[in-house]
Amino acid sequence: MDRTVTLVDEHGTPIGEAGLLDAHTGRGKLHRAFSVYVFRNGRKEILIQRRCDKKMLWAGVWANTCCSHPFEDEGPAEAGERRLKEELGFTTPLIPHSDYVYRAECPSGKGVEHEYVTMLVGYCPDADVQPNPDEVSEWKWMATDALLKDFEK
């Protein structure tokens, strides 16, 4: 974990850099991130993944299609497409949807997320998913209405 992330203020304006581990420990440091959501069937299904058990944060947890951090001179969509290929073995054009700030402590107690996140949306009805086992332990297409019902539970 020797790479850096871009620290930002609550408006997403860069204010510096921090090591990836430093940004995700202690109280966490607000930094840029992106979150990818790939759909098919007219947004009736979403591709989700179960994070690898080796991950520091949220190991073994079902999550969105993928997420990570852009490199210093990389835009969110470019970063999302790169990371989609690294984690799930395919790519598709991604469109920025919205930005938000969140902070959450990992239930394992091993770290924290404090991120200025750009949500990225893609559509890929014929994705040839080939997950990287160091990143993803399982994946599936899930009906979005079923996922929303799971959230309610």
C-alpha cells in the first residue's frame, strides 16, 4: 500500500496527498475516490461483487461493481474504467453521475473510509467477467429491485 491518494476538501478541491494506508487509518483523511455501478437489461440488473477476504477494508462484503481511487492526473471515469479491467477483467464506458462525501468505519476495526466519491455508471449487457481473485471472491448480476429490498432489510 505505498501508493498515494489525493486529499481534498469537502468540495473536492485538491489540498495535498497522503499514503493509501495513512488515508484509511486513524480518523481517516478525506480523499478522492470513485464508485462504479454497471447495469444491464435497462437498469433492471446490476453487477455486484464480493470483496476478497484478503482486503484490509470490508473483506468478504458484497459491494457495488467496483471502487477505488484515481491516480494523481487521472479523471474519475478513466480511473473507473482502468479499475474495472483490473478487478473484473472487462471495461465499458463510464459516465459520472454525482459526487458525495462519506465516512464509515470498517466493522473489522482495521480502518476507515473518508472519501469524496464520484459515482460512475456504465451499461454492459455482454460483460465477459473474469474476476481477479486478489480483488474479488464472487460476483453476480442481481436484480436491482431485489437489491433495494435487501437494503430495506
